Amino acid sequence: MAVNGYGTIGKRVADAVALQPDMELVGITKTRPSFEARHAQEKGYPLYVAGEGKPADFETLGLKVAGTLKDLFAKVDVVVDASPDKVGKENRRLYEAAGLRAVFQGGEKPEVADASFNALGNFAACRGKRMLRVVSCNTTGLARAAAVLDPNWGVDHWDATLIRRGADPAESKKGPINGILPNFQLPSHHGPDVRTIFPDLSISTTAVVVPTTLMHVHVNHVRLKRAPPGSEAVLEAFRRTPRFRLFAAWEHADGTPQVMEYARDRGLGFSDMMENVLWDAGLRLDGRDLYFFQAIHQESIVVPENIDAIRAIFERAPDGRSSIAMTDQALGLRPP
Amino acid sequence: MAVNGYGTIGKRVADAVALQPDMELVGITKTRPSFEARHAQEKGYPLYVAGEGKPADFETLGLKVAGTLKDLFAKVDVVVDASPDKVGKENRRLYEAAGLRAVFQGGEKPEVADASFNALGNFAACRGKRMLRVVSCNTTGLARAAAVLDPNWGVDHWDATLIRRGADPAESKKGPINGILPNFQLPSHHGPDVRTIFPDLSISTTAVVVPTTLMHVHVNHVRLKRAPPGSEAVLEAFRRTPRFRLFAAWEHADGTPQVMEYARDRGLGFSDMMENVLWDAGLRLDGRDLYFFQAIHQESIVVPENIDAIRAIFERAPDGRSSIAMTDQALGLRPP
Amino acid sequence: MAVNGYGTIGKRVADAVALQPDMELVGITKTRPSFEARHAQEKGYPLYVAGEGKPADFETLGLKVAGTLKDLFAKVDVVVDASPDKVGKENRRLYEAAGLRAVFQGGEKPEVADASFNALGNFAACRGKRMLRVVSCNTTGLARAAAVLDPNWGVDHWDATLIRRGADPAESKKGPINGILPNFQLPSHHGPDVRTIFPDLSISTTAVVVPTTLMHVHVNHVRLKRAPPGSEAVLEAFRRTPRFRLFAAWEHADGTPQVMEYARDRGLGFSDMMENVLWDAGLRLDGRDLYFFQAIHQESIVVPENIDAIRAIFERAPDGRSSIAMTDQALGLRPP
Amino acid sequence: MAVNGYGTIGKRVADAVALQPDMELVGITKTRPSFEARHAQEKGYPLYVAGEGKPADFETLGLKVAGTLKDLFAKVDVVVDASPDKVGKENRRLYEAAGLRAVFQGGEKPEVADASFNALGNFAACRGKRMLRVVSCNTTGLARAAAVLDPNWGVDHWDATLIRRGADPAESKKGPINGILPNFQLPSHHGPDVRTIFPDLSISTTAVVVPTTLMHVHVNHVRLKRAPPGSEAVLEAFRRTPRFRLFAAWEHADGTPQVMEYARDRGLGFSDMMENVLWDAGLRLDGRDLYFFQAIHQESIVVPENIDAIRAIFERAPDGRSSIAMTDQALGLRPP
């Protein structure tokens, strides 16, 4: 397979593919030289020049170029498109012309692919499709949580306030530096996006942007259809599910700075935190009303989902749980 | 009257009292010299030394000291206590011993006073009490909004997510610098605090802290008992109420940075924004479900409420609306 | 006179002109409606539509339009150009065609005007010119300090590190949110820019950008030609000069957050701080080596300079000190 | 050896020791349970309870306790003291009483140890001492650079402005959120601290604190005694020295956010950046005057120095370069 676009998501997917026993990374693409291109080279990933990039610009700097997009497409079965938002739509034509399957990211509209995808949410429905779209980081976080709550107790209605990070850590041109920016799209697009995975889910979402780079935080109020026996039962349901990490109060992971510190201690690639993060102390059940916080690492949460999307396309796993188990073991994520 | 504690709230209340036609500021208190003490002097506010402060420390620096707390208490009828959180509780004994009436701030527990106070919310019930507590900035913001929605359409249930500023602009020792900190008190104390004003209101609140100094933002979902005719009717109800400022989309006051820029343009004292801030584009009605953002300037929103609380104590205004009109005219706030 | 461009600088210059006894504000220009346009209207400033703006867009919203640029130009003698960086260069042709004098801002290149201007630095040399350019905020801060040090003790060499705010308070799209960005222009353009005022000054400057909105801070090391008698003599030289504000240690204005808090207490327009800010404790003299910090409020420091530049053009003041005294009294700045 | 205090520095030193072929980590100490204690356990580091901590508090949570400080001290030859600032001074008595050698951190005063240490700077002078103090992160960064410049061209005088991060990433209680805080200690303590390594170096340092968590940045102006042949020669001298990482312009590592992004790509423990970071474009030579930026990762830069300090104490390496080569190879740092 190939990764088209070696940025925040692309470089992570490339590493993740390289770790899978049943996948082979044939190449990655860049449009201009950077420390990331150099590092890809050092890791042995063949580098193909995309877009307006010129091979000579790379070669002058000692970066070996394996070819162009066309060369790359001739060698692979599937492309993970991790190009900037909205560029994927244009790329789709290239993939179709080359007879390739493809995985797109959540920055594209749902129409870019045959279906939107979340491993816990709708793996079965996506098996055998040629083109899948992994939903965005916030939507993935909500869909994973819905995959726990809906089957167990039914969701009557879900209200989520999304407190979004202003920029990724290395996006130093973006603000805000000091202030809170409400998103006047009411409800925000995340609710409809979750329904690309769970079509019948009643969910409305509201978003604000704040001056931080680390993680998003979701403040959730879910009215369930059936009252769980207690908050511990809900916590345990999350704990038993892959791709959730719950922190106990004594661990003192009290906010997103401490959660990302934990991630650095743990030491997976890029110090990532690919799980939905919940806190035992940050969940309260009041009859059928469930309140809980969850934190979402915007840079990495969709990485394992991209891997599972490839398996869904090629029907290489019988169901979502099997694919998740393979993916997570290869990535070093602890099974539940 | 006197202001005990000349910090963020105290200095604003002192200026606000000085602007009222029916009140006289007799003095303010400080425990240590600072540019704020100097400025109080320049404005002609007699300075009394409180706590562990020593008059000599001030006089050495050319700051004239009018006396001690005891001297001040002998000259006034009422004290606005703007001392640090929890100190008010201890001060209450001093005020009682001196036969004084007092207004406390929301950092104190409700038991510090005979009643908790909000001008739009429960002025009538507070008339004639000797000791009142102005509820905190976030609670004041919620109570004002409740005073609009509850009489008009009834509140079935209110969910509010409070996105709190990490520190005031000059509190440079406090963080966080980069991160989101959930408040694990679920629901947060703000809901019960609103019920000190509206005892029957069904409200649950959740809070997070973010790295900004300017304003809090509330994300509200209110299920009303009766459906309003449309969102414009709700906007108009807010517009017709004092202490609300609604921004039209074309004004481009798109977030808290722009709102505080507007406040600087407007030029009231300290560049304050004493109103609840709503945005026309930031309110959506879906049957009985109302979603809206409001921004709260934590430093100043309670200032007019302190003035009204004094009037309630002395029964100097027949009702809340009359007191509000007097206060706001003196402060330069535009009537609705 | 007219203000062309009613943004951060323009709105301040408009207010400052309105306060001067010897100047008349005929109108301001805007290209699109905003809360700032509305506020200009409320203050009674006639509003002219500039650039691609359409009068109808304003009038629909109840904002009265007095005319176009052409109409405005027919009524004034001088324009303060406060349009975005580099646009002033194009505007110059319009001013010339209309036979107008003009004051430009420091975002333009020196060639835009007949001379670059700083009131303490080179008022005399600028008298009678038709077109002046007020140097940028950082350059103004350095030029003012040079106007104190150079005449008194001579400057052998000046090294300044400029720690720049990332964005103005309302520029919420700009970062960085978390990080320090060195400016690889070594030395930065500020040194040469100071030499447009003091041609012989040996100064080299280095700049970094940090995540704050309040003020710039300059870290200065000046090797003087003659050793001052002591640090107190240097402090006193700054104190005796207009447009400097020195904070004593006991005032506890320990950083830019506290300085801007002081500015809000003081209550000049926009809570501005138009003086160079120094700290008594932030200056050290070691023989001929002088080290000192100064903070610069990027939004307002050039405002009084624009007023003086107008007086220089029309030769309405015999020298810089006289103009400064008139300007500062009208603005409410304390004389030294 | 043992690590006393398993926080930001301690956990890194523990991992670094575990990677060295000639050292054995016998245990680490914690005073209270946390996610870090749990992770230490998962890595197999025996956990000893220090200070006021109680073994039962750990064991209840499933964290196995190997013993107390006393037990630990009986098993080791040397302790790396990574306890909070100023606690090391008290700990020294314990180490002496137990007959142990020790390495302290730069938060302690120089008197805590027999000598202050920097691997490039004064390894030879420290060989065989019983107690060493690794200088602080900023001082280590300056000392390393001095070890390059002084032998090659001589340092006439060095002026450094240190732009310090306000807090480490997980220190979410510390500010400032928005503002620049000058350090009124002029010159700052860093200059004298560098002279504990290079006693004759003429250096004066000035510091400010800014709202970022990632790295410090030093703005250096060094007047050399002898003019280098050109800036490329200086860059090459840095490149040839271990523990320096220079970024080329084409790598687009333009500020501290991008440098730490590179560190996450590289993937050493904790996504650390243990080298002094310089930029090719961020160095300018003007005769004998050298200007350059360097960025310092405050959390990790002293980690390899602690390893070398242990080798110096036990005379396990003939000189600094040999020890550095061993340390860096084990840590995965690229040789120059």
C-alpha cells in the first residue's frame, strides 16, 4: 500500500502499516523537502514526489526519489490518502483511473467514498467496499463511545460539547493565542458525521475552539434508554472495550497535559495516545442520565482506524474486533 | 459605604459606587502597597490599612493612610467585602460586631449571608436583608439568563457546559499554559449555586478550565416547557432585558477576543463588559430545545450586582428593574 | 484631517486627533461594516467607504455613509494612513493626486515618505515635510530610548533582543499557541529602521516571537561612550523624559500582565499604555555597560507620534518637546 | 545505582541508565502513587518508597514496593538525586551517612557537591570526585556552546538573553497564560553558574519567562577573541561536536514547535531532544561578533550529562569525549 501525503496523519499511518504483519508499505509521497522527508528516508520508506514537487529539489539535498505518483500507483493495491482537506476529492479520480482502492480521511465529505468507517462502529457494513472514509478525530471519538453505550443501554439523546484544540503542536501560524472562539454552526457538523456510522443516533454537538495544541475534550450528556445498574457498570463497559483508556484518580492524570505526559512515558510512536481517554472520576450516572468527559488526541486517534479500514476493504479480517486486535497488538496498544 | 479588599472586584465596585448618585464611598482597604493603592489615592479614595498591613509601609512611599479597619467601620453603614475567597467568612464577625450591613462575593459559601442575590433574579426577596451575597460570575451569568427564559417559556431542564478562563489577566502565576483541565466535580457547584436564586430550577452544569484570561464561555442547552414562536422571539427577549448585549453577525465580534476589543472601544472603566454577551448567530431553537452560547467577563459582571445589592439592603429601590436602571445609567451601560 | 483605515492604529489616532485643541477630525474610512464602524458612528465620526466597500452594505445596517474617499479627500489637508501594511504605498499616489499631505505607518518602507519620524528623535528634521512615516512600534520604543541615552552619555553600541507578541488581542487567527519562533533575519530590520531616525547609531537587533498578545519586551544591552555616575542617574534621565513610565518595585507591576492591568486602572482610551515602560529594578549599570528591560504596547505607542507628525508637517509647534507637551496633555499622559 | 525522585528528570535518568551497558539500575523512589509509578513498575524498575510516602498506599493499588530508602541505599554505590529543588541539600546528609556517591541537579546550589559538572566542559576536572552537580538545563546549554567556541576562537565577552518556558508540559498549575515576565535579577544567575564550569568566562545573562511549555531559546551575542574564517566554519565546529543538532533551512524546523515535532518523529524516549538545537539560518558572524540562537529542551538536556557524571565519579571513562560517545550511542543520539 501507499501513503499519499506524509504529514501529521500520513506519517503515522505509514509507521502503523510498517508494523502490521499483513501489510507492506511500498512508498510515501511528499511535495517538498523537510525534516519529515529526511526522516522517512532514514526509516527506509521509498519517497515519491507528488503534486507540484520536483524530484531535483529533493535529490539536491541528498534525498533519494523513487519516482512519481504514477510510478507508485503502479506498484500498490490501495492508497491511504492523507492529503490536506478537500484535496482527497480530487485525488479520488487518480485512484479510480489507476484501478486502486483507497482510504480517505475525515476532512473530506462523506461522498468521497463508498462509506464512512469506524472500526468499532460499522466494520461489517464496510467489508468489501473499494473506497472508505475514516471519519475525523472528533467523530471517531464519539463513534467509539456510541459503540459502547448504544448496544448496552440504548441512546435516547446525546448532547456533546466539543472543546477543540486551536492548532496541532507544529502548526505555529494558527491561533488563537488568548481567547475562546464559539463555532456558530449550531449544531456542529460532528453530529451528522457520527450518523454516517450510526444512522439512527440522536446526537447534537456544539463546538468551541480554545488556545491549546494537545487534545480535544468532549463534555458528554447522554440520556440512555435503559438505566445502567450503576456508574461502575458503565466504566467497566468502557474498560472492556479496546481503544479506551480510563485513568484512576490515584494516577493523577488530571487533564490533557498529564494525559499526554503519560503518552510520552508509555513511548509509542510520536508519543501518541490513540485511545479515547476517560477518567473514572469524570463520569457520573444519574438514573438514565450519563455525564462524562473524554479526551481525544487529534493527531493519532484515527491511525488504527486507517489500518482497520484497509482490512475491511480487502476482507482480511472476519469482523471489527479481530481486526482491532491485530492492529492494536502490532501498534503496542494494551488489549482491554 | 466602604470596600474591604481593593483587588479585581473591589476596585471596580469602588469606582461603581463613586458613580452612583445615591451612594458615597467613604474608603477602601489595602494590606500592602501596590500600583493599585497608588491609583486609589490619585482618585481620591481614602485608604485604610487592613489585615497584617502596617500604615508605615504605605506612608514611607507617599501613600496617605486614613486609618485602620476600625476607623473605617465607624464611618460607614455598609461594607462590600471583596476580600479573597473564604476570608469574607471571617470578616463577617467584624461587620456584625460593628453593627454593619454587608455585601459578600460568590467565593464565599451561601451561609455567609442572609441570602444570595442577583438583581434580575431575586431582588424582591432580598429587600431589607442585612447581609447579602452576590453570586459568582458564572452563577450571575446563568441566573440572568434564567431570569429571561423561565418567566417566558418555563425551563424544563438546563444543561450548561462552562468553559472557564484559567486566570485573570494579571494573575500571571496561574496556568494552565497549554491544556484543558476537566473539573471532576460532576455536576459542578454552579448548578446548586443558581438554585440559591431560583430554588426550583432544574439545571446541571459541567466545567473545564482552558488557557485564556479574557472571559468564560457557557454552552447552554435548555429544554423549555413551552416552545417559543421562533428563535427571533428568544433573541428579542434577551435584547429587551438589561445587562445583555447581543452581537449581530455583521459586527464580527466572533469570539471572546473580539468582544473584549469591543469593550475597549466602548471605553467603560477598566474596559469592562458587564453584560452577558450573546451572539445572534450563536442561538438555535429546535422546538422546545434552545441552544445558545454566552460569554461572561469574570472580572466585571458582578459589579453592577453589588450596587443593586446595596440598594436591596437599604430598600432604596422599589424593585430590581428600578435599581438596575439607576445603576446602569450611572455606569454608562446602554438601556435595552 | 482624515484617518484612512479604521483598525487598531486608525481608531486610536482618530480619537487622539479628536482630543487635540488644534486639529479637526473630518472623517474616517472603513471597507466593511463591523462593531468598530458602529462605534465610530456613535462617536460622531463621519464614515467614508474605502476600497472595495459599498455604501449600501453599511446603510442597510443603519450605518450612515458620508461619502467616498474622493469626497473625503476634498475636505481635508492631511491624511493619516493606517491601512494594512504595504497598502500605504499604493495610497500615496491617491494622496499626491489630491494634493494632500500624509502620515504613514511603520509597516511601510521608508521610501513611502519624505522622512521617517519620531517625536523625541528627529522632530526638527521633519518640520515642513509633506509626507512623513511614523516608525513602527518597536522602532519607536528604541528611538525614544536612544533619544535619552545618546545625548547624555553617547552610545558606543546597542544590542537589543526583541521579544515580540505573536498577535494583537483581537487577531485570533494568528499564532503561535505554544512555542517560540526565532526571526532568522539577523540582525532584524529594526536596527536599520532606528537609523532612519538616528543615522549614526550603532545598534543591532534580534527578534523572536512568543505566544502573547499584550506587549513586546526589549532586552537591551547598551555600551555607552561615557560612564553615567550611577544607575539612579540613568533612571532619572528616563523619568525626566516624556513618554516614559517607570515602575517602582513596590508597585508590583512585575511583568506585562501587570503593566496592562495598570493601564486598565488608569483608564485612558482603549486601556492603552502609550509610554515606554521601564522598571526601576529592571535596569543595571556596570561601568559603561547598561542593561535594561523595556515593554512596548504595540497597539498604542505610535499614536501620540502620529499627532506630533501632523504638527511637524504643518510646522505648528516650534520643536518636538512643545508638540509632545501639547499632545500628551490632550491625551491625559502625565508630564514627566 | 539508584534514582531518588522519579519525576521529570528522574524518570529520564532511570531509562538512560537502563540503556547503558556499564550501569545497573537497582531502584527508583516515589513518595506517592501516580501513573508514573505504575509505568515504572511496568518497566520492571523496583520501586522504593521515599519521604512521607507509605508502602501501604502503593500496595493497595497493586504497586509492589521493594522497600524504603534505607533498603535501597544498602544495595547501591551511587544515587542520582532528582528530588525537587533544594531537597537535594538535605538528602546529601543521607547519602554521606550511607557512604554513597551522588549526582545532584542544577536546582541545588553549587555547594551541594564537590564540583559542578558538564561533560563537554570539565569532565577531566571532575573525575574521581564523590559528589557532582550537573548544572541546570540553561547552564548546560551555555556550557556546551562555550566548549565549542572558547577553545576555537576564545570568548572576549558573551551576552545571552534566555527566553524561558513558563512551565513544563505537565505543570498545569503554573503560568503565565498570557504575558512576558522579566527576571529582575540582572544579570541572571545563569552566568555565574556557567563559571562553575568555565571559571574565566566573561558572560552575562538576562532572562524572561514566556507562556510556552516546549523549550527555552537563547539569543546569543558572543564577541570572540579571534575572528573565525566565516560563519560556515562556526557552524561546522558546532556540527562536529556531539550533543549539537543543526537544522538546515530546507528542513523547515523553524521554531520550537517544529523542533519538538522532529523529536517526536525521531522517537527517542519521551520524544526528547537532548541536544542543543541550532539553526544554520540562525547564526551570523560579523568579524569577531557572533550572533546565534539555540533552543534547549529543558526536560531532557541534562539526562546524558547525568550519565557522564556517574562515569566521571567512578573514573570509568578516560575523558569526556569517550564517555559522551558511550552515553550517546546507548541513548540513540547520532554521533557528529
